[in-house]
Amino acid sequence: MFTLSVPNMPDRKAQGSLQSRLREKISEAIACGDFEPGQTLPSTRIMAGQLDISRNTVTLVYEALAAEGVLVSAQRRGFYVAPDAVSRLPQSHAVSSRPMTVDWDSKLVINPAAMEHITHPRDWRSKKYTFMYGQHDRWIFPIDNWRKCSRDSLSLHDMYDWTVDYVDEDDPVLLDAFRRRVLPRRGFTASTQEVLVTVGAQHALYLAIQCLLRPGMVVGIEDPSYPDVRNLMLFHGAVLKPLPVDEDGVILCEAMKSCDIIYVTPSHQSPTTVTLSLSRRRQLLEMASAHDFIIIEDDYDTESRFGRFPSSALKSIDTEGRVVYVTSLSKLLSPGLRVGFLVGPLPFIRQARALRRMSIRHPAANNQRTVALFLKGGYYESLLKRFHDEYAGRWQTLQQALARYIPCANIASSEGGSSVWLKFPPSINTRELSQRAYRRDVYIQPGESYFLQDPQRTRPTHYMRLGFSSIKMEDIADGIAIVGAVVDEMLGEINAEPLFAEHDHAVGGSHG
């Protein structure tokens, strides 16, 4: 009897529902000829047993396909493939199988795919211990409240608002909620005309860079820094100047004076998580005024701060309108939500709005309204408290585990965020470390890609970013114990005694 293969069928985290995936596989088998016209399908009991799913699920799929004429139901025979089943299925032709006559390499005028990006293995979710940064903990997300807001957005009143094309405008309810609920927590406010909704912070950065940067401009960027914004700068022809980072954030230096733009992450430096001190913030704004440069502030992670750091953004003390502010709700709500905000002076936002119109017009209006209702309903503040309590516990657990199992690693000073930045002895290559750990069911991210490539020096390979947003608290210590065992093995292989350095809070800028 033919056996239908549906990989990971019981895995409810896979794409689509069980019914939709089974239906897709059966249709695909019929289209490919694995199930021929007139052939009887396995009974619902046998199919359910093969796939380890509910018999009722199989029955519903069979009945749905029968209703469409793809299958035929007959007494004592069960379900079999209709004679004209293939013609009733969506027809497709494999584009990739056609001969390609165009030399696309010569036609394309851009090559962003060749730039260095942070990538993840396709099967990283299969690992028990995943210390990946930027992933969402679905157990913290208030799904019931979000569902309520989503349902409310489908009311006749709300649908009347968001089913129209905003063209280049945004949902006024979201703009008002963002101004009243979010910005005051960052220490400032803005008019609705000074705020632009974007498809996540990455989109906001793209718009800002397109508006402000022309080829040959000098851009000061933290080193280490967020790789994708570095790529955006280079893609638009920037001349990058690396700005070192220490335990008080980006170091103010002479190199800044010749910059046209400075990109900084003051609240939680990416990736070290350190916070830019208040004195340096003031000095940076003074330098911007004296040397006439613009500052792009990427406040990507500010509200994940559960320590005692000041909550105000650099933008809150900007008296000249020199700071373009970028933020999103992705780190708190969900990275897949893709709702960000760009805040700046009216002349800048006017141009960014026009630029956005030429690409996407505006972010999906129904998503904007759902987020607006979530903010207005007070669910955002409630989530913040739960988020802080949970992540503070994970952070403490991770700190203790690192001190116990990997005492040779220096931890950058931080009391917030959803990751930590580690500095290992120079003999530890964290890319090799991550590969070895991966074979032991642990996923960790090496830090080399965060540093700028410079022909004058070799990028350091002994740094690592450990995220703790997607791993359960009870799994943290066991995962770090495995990483510690790999570190000990690597140190032993190079005939070196483990280096029990004190936690001096060194960060990436020292390139130690």
C-alpha cells in the first residue's frame, strides 16, 4: 500500500495547520501521479496511524477534497481519486526547469547578496538549547489580548477606517497611541506629522539612509555594530569610520568631527548591550552642533531594559533637531510583526514619507489598527512588566551559569536587553566553538560578523553574542554547561591552561 510521507506532521510549530499540510501533500501526490485516477486512498484510520495525527483530521481533509471533486467517496470502498482529479487541481509549471537564456549576472546592476549577513542554520529550531538573539518567546506574548485586538479591528467601525488606501498616510489611531503610550516612556513626544510608520526598524533605517546619504559621505558607525545597517551604508556608497566602544558606550573621538552622519545605539549598544552614558550623550550632541553632522539613533531595544539605566532616548535631549530616531515594537511583541517608527524633523519626515510611497505606499492598515488597539487598551504596559520580570530572571540565571561553567569569558556590563556579549581568550575561535556546540544540541552565535572588515587589521574572532529570549529559563544552565565543556576541550587542545580572567567588563571596541 502506498505510504504518504508528510515530514514533521505532528509538529504544530511548522508552517500551516495539520489539515492544510495534509491536504497539500495529498494534492501534490495526485498531481505527481503517486496517487493515480481510480486508486483508493488509505483508510482514515490507516492514514492517521501512519502520520500520528487525529483520524478526524484525515476525515475532514478527505471530505473537503471530495467536495471539490478531487476525491470520490463510495460505500465499502472509502475514498478514491476521481478520474479527472488532476484537472481539478491548480496547474503549475516548474519555472526552474525551463532553459535560461538570459545572462542575469550581466543584467543586474546591484549585488547585495554578496554582502556579509548574519545567517542561521535552517534547522536551528530543532536544537534544545537555542541562544539566538532577536527571537520571540511565544509563552510571554499575551495571545488572548492580541486576539481581542485583532477581532476588534474587524468591527464595522474599524474596518471602515482601515479598508481604505491611506496612500502615504498612516492610521491616525496608531499615531495617537504611539505618541501617548510609547514616546513618553522614551522621554520625549512628537507631533503626528513628525512620525512615520514603517515595516519594522530595518525599513525605517533604509528610508533614513536613502534620504540622508549620498555616495562618498563619511559615516561614523560603532564597532562592533549591527551588520545590516553597515551593509545599508556601504550599499549607498558611504565611507565608514569605525567608532570604538567601551563600557560607557561609543567613545567620542576626533574621527567624528569629519563625519556627515553618526549612527549610534545609545540605549543598548548593538551588540555589546552597554548603555551610552549621559555625559557622552551631551558631548555627542555638542559635537554634532559644532561640526554640523546628523545622528541616526537606533533605539531598537530600549524597553527590554529591566535594570536601573535611564530610560530616556538621546532624542529626548536633542534641542536642535539633529537626531533622527528609529524604533520598533518587534523586540517586545514579535519579530514577525514588523511595525516600526521613524521620528524626525518635519522636513525630513516629509521626504521619507514620499520615498515610502514610491515603494510600499504604507504598511498594512489592518496591522496598524491592531497594534493601535493593543497600545490603547493598556496591554502594552502590562506586557512590559511581565517581560521585565521574566527576562530579569533569565539574565540572572545566565550570569550565574556563565560564572560557573565559562569563567574565562568576560561579560559586557549590562542590566537589560535580551542578550549578553562575551569576550573569550584570544585562542578561542567562537565560530569553531559554535560549530562544535551545534553538534551537541546547542545553538550559539559567533561575534566576528559584528566587526567592520578592515584591511589594516584582522577582525577579532573571540567574541560571542548569547541571546536568552527564545530559551526557557530551566534550560539555560544546562546549555551553558555544554558550551563550557566545549571551551575546556578547545583550551586543552591548544595546550593552554584555562584563563580565569576577572570580569573587567571589556567590550568589543577594545579588540582585546
